[in-house]
Amino acid sequence: MFLSVVIPTYNRWPILEKCLTALEQQIPSGEIDGYEVVVVDDGSTDGTPSRLRDQAVRFPHVRLFEQAHGGPAEGRNRGVDHARGDVIVFIDSDLVVTPTFLASHARALQRSWNQRGDRLCFTYGAVINTANFDDPTAERHKLRDLSWAYFATGNVAIDRSVLQQSGLFDLGFRLYGWEDLELGERLRQMGVVLVKCPEAVGYHWHPALSLSQVPDLIRVEQERAKMGLVFYRKHPTRRVRFIIQFTWLHRLLWELLTLGGVINERSLRPLLKWLISHGRAAFAMELLRLPLNRIGVRALFSEAKALGLR
């Protein structure tokens, strides 16, 4: 099989460089006839396209395409349109993979195809979160790295024809969040099954929490709320309500855990600052998730009320 790794990117050059370097170090496999890396630059202003063109010799597998800033859904669709492979691998531009990454996906896919007698499946690799920029793959696997998402584009591989049959990503998701899980819902309805592939490991880098990130994290939650309702309006089911936390159970949960908002990003600030200064940024982030979830759920219900949804 020939694999096309599709990566949308926006102003992520330092970690994208590590991502692409790792993809150039893939160990050959009997299941793979070849591979390419389709990078779709989403209107970056950090010089990503020119850097890639200038360093083309370093990245012989990379094919670069550019678009005006339109978001990851548009970028992934564009990448699929230009891809040459019969298998599409989606990863994010801040994921650093191991040398056996592509071989593991290919092996698991081929095995599943043979067992099933069709290609109605996709492989889902392991994603390990890390704040270690210098050596991302040194991070150990943690309990909080577990994901219950059905189809998350941080690390999946799927037959191209099956993906195209699904209709690709919905461009109605213009803000942050849910476009991949919504596609996953359509794939699930088509009978496409998830095949776990823990051998295909990717290390998802994001910087350690700093207090300056808090306003942006709040913005992300508010955007997720808007996009969550786009998801729900397409699939108005109880399952999707639970996925996006659009239930009174979730609203009650986060109100209780934050004492009705007493525990918030402002009241936590001194503790967060202390934790960060003592090397406990990961724990500080988990603590901050309490008010962030409350903000997201409250925004979801407020937006739903404005739209006349129940």
C-alpha cells in the first residue's frame, strides 16, 4: 500500500520541523510500497511555506500545498484531494512519531482487511502528551493520555475510498473543535469500525501551562461550545449530547466541582502560579480543567438557548 500522511498546519514551524524529521526516519516495511507527507499550510505568518521550500532536500517525502486561513477541516480535505495514496494517515503538526509509526498502521490495517474481507475500518494509534520540546519521545505513557474518542485526527489511518465515501470533513466547522469526531460519527453509521493500534505511537507536544495561556484556553472552550452545537444539529442524538457535554448531568457536575463557580480561573491563579513555579505545570493544567469545563458547558447551554435548542 502507498500511504499519504496529511498534515494541516498553522504557525507551528518549530514543532512541525520535528514532526517532519521523524516522518523522514520511518523504517521500511513489507506492507508499505511507499509514502508521502502532504503538508497543507493554512495561511501561516511564521514563514512555514518558505522554510519548507528552502529545506526541500531535508524533507524529500513532503509535498506542500497552501491555502488562505480556513481551518483544519478545510486543510485536511485539501490534503486528501491532493494525496496520491490509497491509505490516508491523519496526524497533527505537533505530533512526533516513532520510526515504526507508518509500518504499524499499515500492518494493522492489512491484518484487519484480511480478517474482515473489506476495508470498512480505520486504525487508531496511541497519543502520548508531552511538554518536552527537546526530546518529545522521552515521555512515558500516562493514564490521562487515554482517549475515548471514536475518530480523532491526531493519529488515525483509513482507506482513501472509505474516507471519500463518508464525505470528508464538514467545512461548517470553522472554529475550534469537533470536526473530526463528527466525521467519526458518520463513519460509525457507515459501519466503519475502530481498530486500536497502540504500536503506532505519536507524542503530542504542547507547551507547559503558563498563566498567559489562560485567556486563549477560555476562548477555545467558547469556540468548542459553538462547534459542539454544529455537531449536535447534524446528529441530534443522546450519544452526541454526551460527547459534547450537552446534558444537565454535565452542567450539574461542573457546577458542583467548582462550587458554583467559586473555583474559577481567577481564584485559582495564586495556586496555579505556585504549582507552575514548582515544576507542577501538568497538575496545574488538570486543576484548571475544572473551571474550563464549567465555562465550556455554560457557553454551550447559553448558545443553545439563543438558537432555540433543548
